[in-house]
Amino acid sequence: MLSRIADALVPAVGRLTVTTDADAEFAPGSIIAANHTSLADPAVVLAALRRLGVEPVVLATAGLWRIPLLGRALAREGYVPVHRGDRRAADSLAGAARALARGRLVLIYGEGGIPSRRDAGEAAPEAFRSGLSRLAEHTGAPVVPLGQAGARRITSGSGPKQLAGLFTAPLRRPGLHVHVGAPVLLTGAGPERTALAHAAVTSAWRTAAARLGEPVALAA
């Protein structure tokens, strides 16, 4: 349901385009790793994935489950709550592993949060936390890197600025792009696996940002 809603709403606030590497694939039981830049990008990513025939389980901050209607929808879709800084934090990886074992695709944000920058421009993904690496090691699942760009043109910066951006987006209809790379198998020690995942997602992000003419990606 949430993927369908995202697919219906995103075209109203922006112009979404999607590309993939020639050897990109979504094998059952794969982890999709994406960069996180804005409150808007989960909807952008879900809309793009639905166009590719994928409706993943998403690891999302546990606070969303406290929103009455949304919380029930998240639970019904099988999404996995992430309790940051809590003794239940490990439960999210266990829930993701169960979903992968059932053949579902699991979407995870390696950075674990949104950058604190106030501008609307793009920047390379920040350092990844260890959860993605540990999940891949435990399950043996391949990681599909996904880069998204443009979501900060919808919402970014302070609270008032984000609301203003959201309300004016249907008039501005900013460009949004999602690029999916070829799957990678994470090998080596924990930091090496994390670095490999970060490099793959950064490469996918750079392709997406370049498609939108973002200076930071074109310069790289």
C-alpha cells in the first residue's frame, strides 16, 4: 500500500526518472542500500522501486509506529522499526533477517539518519553505520546499491523551510532521479564491508546527481 501511495504522490511534487546499471537485479532476499538526504526521499525511493516492480520491506525509525494510522500501515506492510540508542536496537536486524529469509527485499539506509545541512544541494553519502554490514554478514544477502538525488529540493533545512518546500513543490516540480547499481557481495572484515557498501551507494548516488546536473557530482 505504501509503495502504491508513494508512486501516486511523488509525480505530483516532482519529475521522477529512474535508471539502472545493465547488470542490476533484485534477487529475492537482497538488501537494498540507499543514501538518506531528506524526509522526502523514502517516498521517492519507494516510487522508483515500484516502477521497477519492487515493493520492499523498509527499516524505519521506530517513532513512526507511534503515529496511529501510519503505525498500523507500517506494521501491516511488515516494515521493521529501528530503536536507535535502545537495548532493542538489535531487534531491527533480526526482523530484517527474517524478512530476507522469506525472500523479501529489505531497504536500509546505511547512514542511519538525515544530514544536518540546511542547503538544498546534494552531497556524497555520509559515513555508514555498521548495521548494514552486520546484516549482510549474518544473512549472506547481496547488497543492491541505490542512489537518489533531488529529494532535498522538496524538503531540506529548518522545519519552516521544509514545510515551505513541500507546499511549493507541486508548483516547482523539481527533478528527482534514482539510479540502481549492480549488486555487490560484502567481503572482508567489518570496516571493509562497510566501506565497500558505502562506495557502491556513493557511485549510484553520483550517477543520480549527475543526471540532475548537480555541480558536486559533475565535478567528481
